[in-house]
Amino acid sequence: MINVDALKRIVGNDWVVTARDQITGYLADETYLGVLPKPADNVVVVKPANPKEISEILKLANKEKTPVYPRGGGTGLVGAAVPTRDGIVLSLERLDKVIEVDKENMMVVSEAGVTLEHLLKSVENADLLFPPHPGDEGAQVGGMIACNAGGTRAVKYGVVRNYVKGLEVVLPTGEIVTMGGKLLKNNTGLDLMHLIIDSEGILGIITKATMRLYPKFGATATLVVSFDDRRAAIGMVPKILQAGVIPMAIEYTEKSLMEMTAKHVNMTWPAKQGTAQTIIIMAESNEDQLYGMCEQISSIAEKNGAVDVLMAETSAEQTTILKIRSEVGNAVKSKVCDALDVTVPPAAIPDMLDALDKVGEKYGIFIPVVGHAGDGNLHPNMMWEYEKKGVLKAAKHDIYEAAIKLGGVISGEHGIGKTRLEVLPMNIDPKSRELMCGIKKLFDPNGILSPDSAIC
Amino acid sequence: MINVDALKRIVGNDWVVTARDQITGYLADETYLGVLPKPADNVVVVKPANPKEISEILKLANKEKTPVYPRGGGTGLVGAAVPTRDGIVLSLERLDKVIEVDKENMMVVSEAGVTLEHLLKSVENADLLFPPHPGDEGAQVGGMIACNAGGTRAVKYGVVRNYVKGLEVVLPTGEIVTMGGKLLKNNTGLDLMHLIIDSEGILGIITKATMRLYPKFGATATLVVSFDDRRAAIGMVPKILQAGVIPMAIEYTEKSLMEMTAKHVNMTWPAKQGTAQTIIIMAESNEDQLYGMCEQISSIAEKNGAVDVLMAETSAEQTTILKIRSEVGNAVKSKVCDALDVTVPPAAIPDMLDALDKVGEKYGIFIPVVGHAGDGNLHPNMMWEYEKKGVLKAAKHDIYEAAIKLGGVISGEHGIGKTRLEVLPMNIDPKSRELMCGIKKLFDPNGILSPDSAIC
């Protein structure tokens, strides 16, 4: 049983919620319904105000062997935040302060419950930039770090891991430890900070983070380059990168999907030609650099068989394109039961697309796909109709197998969580998994933290 | 006793060296003589050809509880490679092949014993760039990764960690495991790869690495900006970064030191004015970008009190400056008993320099310093004369304390190794250290790998 009275003594009566109808929002995350885990029956939501209260909750949970599920913005796609055993959902929502935007050091210090939207605004107000943009702006800082979020802008600046320079973490056994700081170099012992990053809430609860910022871009533009076939669209990507032009994002998409999405949000998709399209976002320090880059890309596009290059330069035009791109997930959500997250070496994307076509042929299905072409990360959509046909599981398995055969992995940015645990052995050898389990046991001897995402 | 016969059966007679006079080069590294650990009496050097032989050596060492010291280029500065107990020096020198420079994926796959010099040439031949440059080009790939090497070029592109995308590692218990690959995104379970990076050879032996490459720079230039005082020189650095201009390197140095070094290598230091100087290396994709940046920096320099801005544009001029900068360590080596590696938030560098002055005053010494001003990493030189005065230990302690008080760490790029183990508790809390020890025991239950650098 969950010791509700003790929890109330720690955080105060107002911050412990037990009534089922008041906690439904805490029982699921953004995981597609086809794979969303079922929440347990007896769940208590606790909303601590600070690391000290979190420490006390975890000490209590250890004493009473109560499972604890840390929860950020609930934007995860692999069910990691879903409380699948009777226990505590520990929401970080009250740790919602951006503590400091340090202009001299170009660092932001933020509590874990700050949303990406809030973080971006605070940084923008200080005339600086936090480059990564992992999609949903309701994601919280702690969750983005625990999941090493990726997103579209990883081509030039990399994933969230690259930005994290310091963490405050409450360990499952209750100790509050700090790692790193406002530091660009730090080699002092084994790097526990980089182990906490991407640990998906099984090794500790992040309560505060220090992250690196960059100067604002002076000029941005967005190109939509259209082709008549997938291979040509994707084949252009390495040519751009090798030319010394590194855009902020290179997205692969398909016109049919974009037009459907545009309709869904009452907008018009501006790129009318071709079928396979790449969206290229450029951000440079000034307009001269930007134009030079656009010219280079246009010329590479023509040489590689593009049928059209559309350049959006005004803020409004760019916003339209990016808004439609960001709504693809929502537009198709009702038809989709799961979205995969396979990642292959960037140059293997054409082969991965061919492999998807083959899987489609084998099972008599069409697999729509969007993806981050510049970094090899693809999201094939698994439709409900595959389940009806009884081919879903087999199709997924074949896609994972194809990605691994190409030197890839089953997850590039969404993580393992609960929904991919059963396929993890396809990707991780038994010894590595044994070490991961050993690390989990070392940090969390009673296994109280996110038990069903716990790798072992 | 070391089982030399069994070692010979594994690697062949020619690759096991026992005669003391033939192994003297393997008993030390580049650690300054004031802190270089004393090697043990009974040391055998073994030179395996591949991961399989390394695996067998480690299995044997486990069975017989023999300490094993992995050795790369021997360029470390904290004694990590010195065999301080009777045991085996395992040299990676025969794993010396660059396996592939993959132009499509912009990745290099290299064996661990490849030197930085060899790696840079292979990458250059393929018209690509490996941006980091952690000093001594005799360093080897495995060592650079095990030590998360930094160097001058970390300002724009970060330290070696940022480039590593895949590893092959032989664990202390003999298993050969691979992690990652030619991947820009990878979230599949706890990130063991990022734990191996910066583990200083205590968790496993890196045998192969996949690292990200970049397009070659189209144009480079080097500026030497001179000032009459330290604070002004250093104070300019954040202004440059905030202006959106991110050079590849921003080094802080002192004219007296550069002139002494120039004399040492029979060259002339070209920047005659001022006393405190910053060397700014810029690398951009074309000359227009480069000139724009130089103009911006010159104007910021003037506003911040520079007395001279020298611009080196030809390859010869740039080489002179960089050659002299890279020889500072050698020029002063005979006078120096240890070089520290404190790192503080970049904007705290002026305060750190003031703290160094205060320590100097307190003990009646002058502390020469060079450092990576753009990333907060300073190398105060500890001179033999401090030891003669009996103030060395106290001065070091005060410098560490000052760095930590400013939010810094005792090592930014050189690591802990053996020489900084005793001061590590100043920087790492007991619980974090307990976790590091636990991880070490998990990977290496018999404690055979680099036992005296082993954190616990």
C-alpha cells in the first residue's frame, strides 16, 4: 500500500492527489494507443516543490518498496512515464523556474519542470539561443535530458546531450548530488552526468540542469526541395553535407502527407511539385552567409535531379512550412497505432527506404514515413490497418531487423521506455545488458524507480 | 608472478618484451617529473595484434590477478599509463590501421593505436576534417577517447566526446562489445559508450572507434590580440562569443612566455606589443565569412582596450604562431614540476587569474599560465622553485580550492589518472565516488585494469 499520510507530511496535503478522476492526465503520455501501456489501479500523484522533498519521497519509497514514476511534460512516445504498477507518479511540474540565463557564460540554469516553451522564451528574451528543438514544446527540461531528446535540429548542433553541462540529480536512494557546472571541459572521474543523460528516469530524478547557449542566428531561411522519387531526394543529403554546408535541419517528407496535414490544420502546403520532398532549414549569423548557402544548395539540388526548389524567406512563409511539418504527427495520429524511430548511418537512408518498401510489399501495406534525413533518423508510421490485417508485429520486426542490418538502431531519439523493451535484445548484446542492469542495481538497489522501464 | 609463457602463447614470442632495457619507454608517460609515479620492478610489455588477443590477455590476467596497464601514445600528463604495480603494459601500437574514411557518412573508423597525426592525414587525404586537436600528435585514438581529450579547438566544436559515435571495447573480463556506430542519434538503453569515454582505461580497453568528420574549412586566419593587462585580454573573450562569432580556438598566453619559447625553437614571436595576449584561430567555409569575422573581432578588440591586433593570413605566418604556441610546454618543461588543468566557467577566468596572483603573492612566487581562454581551461605551471621553497603542495591546494569556489573543477582535459587521485575528494562528493567505485567493480570485479588510477 502507498503511504499517503507520509507523502502528505512531506509535500503538504495539497500536493498529494489520490482521486482517480483527478489524475487521469497523469496515467498516460503521448505514446500511440496501439502500444500505450495500461496504468495500474492504485496510483498517487505527488507534486514536490524541491529536491529535498523529492529526496524524502524516495527515501520513503525505498523503505516501503513503493514504485516511483518520475513525470515531466508527459510528451514521451514509449510509455516510460506510465505508472504500470501500484505506486507514485512524481510530477516535476512545480520545479518550474528558469533560475538564470547567464549571458557572460552563455549558459542557462533551469529547474527540471520548466517546459521547452518557457525555456526558449527565457533564452530568447536574453538575446541568446538554445538550438535544439525536440518537437513538442510541452516537454520539460528534465525529461528532455533524461531522454536525450533529438528533434529536427540535430544535424548541425547535435542532440540535447551536447548542451548539458551540469545536473542536479536526486538518486533513488535519496542523496542529492550535483555533476558538472557552467563548464565546457570537465574530466574529473567517471562521467556520471553522461550516464544520467538518456537514462530515461531509471537511475535518478533530474531536478536542475545547466545547459550551453549560443548566439542568436542573424538570418534564417527554409527551402523545400522537391523530387519525383525517394532515392533522389535522400541521395542529395550527403552531397550537401560534404559540400561544407551544414544546415540546421534536413527533413525528409512526402507531399501527400504534407497536403493531408495542411488540410487538417486549414493551411496550404506551398510546394506543389514532385512527390518526395526535403525541407532544409538554414540559420546563419548574417544574410550574406545565408544567401551563399542557399545558392550552393540550389545548385546541388539541380545537379541531383530536383524538380523544384522553393525558398521561404519571410518569417510567415517559414512558419507555415514548419507548422505543417510539426503537425504531421497529430494529423495522422488517429490512423497510427505506433511510430517507429529507427536510425541508420545517414548515407544508408535510401537503403532503409527501399527496405521499408520491401516490407510493405511483403505484407501488402503502404508505410508512410517522415524523418530527419540529415541525421539518419526515420519515423515509419505503423497504421491501425496493419493490426487488422494481423501483420503489425511481423512488419515491425522486419523493419527493426533491416535497420540493424544497415548498422542502425531501434531508437534514435524516442528511447526504449516500456514499449521497446521486448525488442531491445535485437540491438544490445547480453553482456552490455548485464552491465546496464548492474548499473541500475547499483543506483537503485530496491528497484523503486520506473521499474517496468528498467532494462533488466 | 607474470605468466610470460602464456602471454607468448597468446601474442607470439616477438610481442612480449621482458628485458628492462628494452621497455624503459613504456614505464613513463609525459607526466611532469615532479609528479611522475615510479614504475614497478617487474613489468612485461605485451603488444597484441587484435581485440581477440587482448581479450585472451585480459582473461589470463583475471585468472592470475595480474594488473594490466593499457597504453596508447604515452602522451598523458597524469601518470595513468605508468605501471605502478608488477604487471603487464598492454600497448595498442599494433592496432594501427585507419580502417575507413567514409565520405558518404562523414565518419572515420579507426583502430585504437592510430596516432592523431596518422588520423589527421588520412582524413585530410579524403578532403574531410577531424576538428579537435588535443596537442601532441603522437596521442593515439584510443587514448584520446579514454581521456576525452580537449585541446585548443574545443571552443567551437567541443571536446573529443562530441565526435565519438561508435566504439569497440574489450571489457576487463574479456568480452568484446560494440557500442553505437555511424550514427548521429542513438538512444538504445543506458549509454555505456559515454561511460567508457573519459574512463581513463579503468573500465575497458578501446580497440576501435567510429568518429564524426566535418567538411574542410575553406579559409583560416589567426589573430594575435595584445593587451597591457590580463583582465582586459580575458575580458574580451565573452564579448566575442556573445557577438555570434565563435572562433575555433581562443588561447590566452603571455608575451614573455611566447618570446622565451620562440627563442627555444629558434623562431621569432611576431606580436611585439602588450604583455597579455590572446591567440584567436578562425576557420570558416569561405573567405568572405572569414574576413567578416576578422573585422568583427578587431572592432571588439579595440573597444576592449587592445593595444595591437596582428592578423596572420598566409599559411607560413599562421604556422609560426601555432608552432610557437604548441612548443610552450616543451620550452618550460625543465623548469616545471607539474602543470595544473583547472577549469572554471569561461566568464570566471579573470577571477581565476586574480586568484592565481593572490596565491603567488601569498607564497612569494610567480605563476606562469597558459590556457584555453574560450573554454575556461587554464594550465598554471608549477615550477621546481616552489618545491625548493617548500610551498608547492600548499600553492596547488589553494589553486584547486580557488577554482572549485568559482564553480570549477580540478581537471578540464588532462584527467585524474594517478597524480590527482588524492585531491579528487575536493571535487567529488562521497556518494558520487561510491557510485564510480561501484561501476568500476561491476566492469572489473578483480580490479586488474589500471589498479592505481581506479578512483576507489
